[in-house]
Amino acid sequence: MAISGKYGKLDIPRIGVDEPIFILRAQDKLAAAALEIYQTLLQTHKSPLAETIQDEINLFNAWRGFKKIPD
């Protein structure tokens, strides 16, 4: 269970009951760019996640559904 300010309580494995989360959806026009910025931050901190997050960025960019600015 996790807590999202917008979506409320969500059941996500390995996330604590009261742990806040922030959700980026593929329909958000800005999501892939936000992930790219996060990737840059990971690289500057020499995080191993910097290499694997590219897979997530690719998934967001490949999604062909309707995209919009988040509300």
C-alpha cells in the first residue's frame, strides 16, 4: 500500500503503507522528459539505476495513447 496525493491509497508491492509516492503516467506529455532529467540526476550521483531507467523512458516514448498536459 502506498499513498498518492492524487490517487489515494494504492496497493503496490514492496512499498510501505504510509510511504508517499508520485506517479508519472504515459499520457502526461512531460513524463518522459521528467524521467530524462531524473536520469541525469542519477548519473551525477553515479547510481546504477541511471543505466536501467532508459528502459522506462523508452516505454513512455513508445506508448501511442492520447497524451496531454496533466491536470
